[in-house]
Amino acid sequence: MSVFGWMNDQILRMVWLNDLVENGVRAVGLDPASRLGGSVQFFVYDVIKIFALLSVLIFVISWAQSHSPPERTRALLGGRSGLGANTMAALLGTLTPFCSCSSIPLFIGFTAAGLPLSVTFSFLISSPLVDLASVILLASIFNWPIALAYVAVGLVVAVVGGTVIGRLGMEDQVAAFVRTAPVSGEAERLTQRERLAYARDQVAEIVRRVWPYVLIGVGIGAAIHNWIPAEVVSALIGQDKWWSVPLAVLVGIPMYADIFGTLPIAEALVGKGVGLGTVLAFMMAVTALSLPSLILLRRVVRLPLLVTFTGVVTAGILSIGLIFNAISNWFI
Amino acid sequence: MIIKILGSGCRKCVTLAENASAAAVAAGKQAQIIKVTDFAEIAAYGVMSTPGLVVDDKVVSAGKVLTAEDIAKLL
């Protein structure tokens, strides 16, 4: 086995941890091949792995992101337009620190500085959708080709979605106070100590926020993994069922959960023969659109723009799901 | 003095408000703490990352949860 493969298996996928948990399950008198033993093994292994990876990743990524505050992103994007600007906005969206409660001030800040709606929306779509931590977790649970494909299609949704919204000329759909808001200057420079403190706080904050979702997600994943027969799953949402992708999107949109909570469910579903496209569409719908964030967005844009935004993103996710299901044998 | 906390009511904003009131007490200042949740008003301060901290109508920090000690230095 190659060095890269070994490192990937042991560090990212934590194969050693799975072996350790399997021995632990045996030690308490359960058979890992049985339903109960298998569920316990899946649950313990996934919970430890997700929290360990999450903490390390959030720390490193937050530290890196502290170099790229939204003010700098805005300055970089200022005065640009066209497809290049949208692509740049989508790429920066993956790097800029982002919390859903900050998305509205960010939207106001971008729009007030005169950035076109298309660029702002490309950023707003890619920011929650393609997140560095989730990409690495995807690589850990599935594999690198899938993680990279997820990034690529996430960026495509952001670029195309932003472009479509820009073409529709809905500039008048933004609340008036947004345009007249003052534009702040440079972000303050941080010292190295402040960056590390910021990274540490982010870990504490995010772990505190997502742990219930992770436990619920892994719980559902463990149940699917060991208790629900593959025939039932594939009869309901199997790859050959045309409704599987639309259903996944419909269920995912109103849901407010973190991608970290949906990954274990995705893992278990793929194991039961659900199409990769269906699972990716579900994860994207959960992260890109949620009722709480739409309600917040409604406070700064009029209803037609909000509906357009939701529609464009939904259409993008649907097509990605269908395309991935059609070509999934390239990946698994 | 008037201290304003800008933010839509997320957890960070609540912590920052608590730290600000502790800082005011520690610094021995009479301070009124106001939570600003209206986006129009937040936007008027030009803040792009919440929570923001405003002391006597001047933005002193954005996007950070400062500790009570840090805030006391700013008062």
C-alpha cells in the first residue's frame, strides 16, 4: 500500500480506531457481526472519529481563515463583475469564516459596497455549501474523488446560481436600507496570539453547537446501518427510483442541521445502496438552505428574490443529484 | 455610557453582552447595555461580522467575543 493510502486510512479514516472499537465491543461480550454489536461499534467509532476530526480541522481552518476577514474578501471582489468575479466569489466563500448568524450583515456589507447581486449570491451560496471542514470529513467517510467532486459541483452551483440571479435584474428587490448602509474600512489586524485564541474559541463554539446534531445523526446512521434491510431502503429511495433525488431535496431543505450531523446518515445510506447523487443532494439541501436562514434573509430582500434564490439553489442541487446518480459508478 | 451589542441574537452575542456588563462593573462605570437586533440599525454601523461592540456610538470591535478584561481596557 502506498504511503499516502496508509496515511489516509490511519489518520483520516482512523481504521485503527475502528479496530480498537471492534475489540472493545467484543470485550464487553457483544458480537460485532450482530445487529446490536454492529450498531454499538458504528456509533462509538463514528462519534469519536467525527469529534476528533472536527476539533482538529476547525482549529487549523479557523486559524487559516483568520487571515481572510470579510472586509478583505469584499475589497478583493470590489469593482469586478462577470463570470470571473462569480467564480472568485464562490472560491472565497469556501475560505471566509462564516457563521449563519453573520450572513445577513455580510450580505448588507457586500451590497452597500456596490458589489453586484450575482457576485454576492455566488458567495452566499458557496459559503455554507462548500466548507473546508466538511470536505475533509467527506474524504474521511467516503474517499478523495467524492470529496473533490463535491467541491467542484458545489462551486458550480454557486457560480451558476449567482449568475442566474444576476441576469434576472432583481436589484430593486433589496431592502432600501441595505444600499445606504455605510461601508466600513479595513478589518483590524490580529496578532498571532489573537488568531490562536480565535481558532480555539471557534472549536469550542462549533462543538457546543453541533454535538446534538452529530449524536442524532450518528444514531440514525447506526440504526440504518444495522436495523433496516437494504431491500427496504432501496425500495424507498434506491438509485433506480426517479423520485429519490427530489425527495431527498424536499426533506433536506427545511431541515436545520449541520453537515457534520448529516454525514453519518449519508454514510449509512450509501452503504445500503442509495445513490451517491441522492445522498449528496440531501447533504447540500440541508446545508445550503434552511428555514432559519431563509427567514433571516427575508428581512433584507423582498419575497420574489427570496423565492428566486431558493428556486435556483434547489434546481442546482436537483441537477447535481441526478448527474451524480448517473455517473456514480466512476466513484464507488 | 451606552454600550451596544450588535447581533441577531446568536449565542456569541449573548456572551458578549454578559462580558460587557461584567466589564462595566469591573471598571466602575455606569453603563447601559442595549442589544441591537434590527438589521437596519446594525447595518447603519457598517459592521460586517457580528457580534459587534459599540461604545458611545463608536464601533470598537466586530466579529469577536471579547473577554470582560479586554472590554474593560476599551472603556
